[in-house]
Amino acid sequence: METEMLDQKQLDNLSKRVTAAVGLSKLQALSTTQAQMCEVMLAKRLEKVDYQTDQIKDAEFVGIYEMVTEELQPIDW
């Protein structure tokens, strides 16, 4: 994930927000490929908002998770 534009505090906050929005058990159930897909999509979203993490709504984290797990590579795939 492109994280050069975020400091450690921002990364920690972003991680907490993603976990709170999606749920730890769901994140832990992702395959490596699914996790990578989520990271790529989040990185692209961060780039679009110039790495201003507060510009990303929690529903967007859920949307990225759902797009990956329901459309791109379903969990039972």
C-alpha cells in the first residue's frame, strides 16, 4: 500500500477506523489475495483524497471490503 504520504499516527488511526467499520473477524477471515485487493483499493482512494484520511467515510471501508469479498473474489471462491 502506498503509505509514504501518511505518518505512523495516521496509519494507526486509519487501521483502527477500518477495523471498527468492517470488523476484526471479517478482516482476519480475508485471504492474502483479498487483503491485498483491499489495500490496493484503499491506496487508490487515499490518493484521490490527497491522503487526507478524514475525507474517507467509514462506509467506504465497508464498500471496499464488500466489493472485494462479494464481487472480485468471493470468500467461497
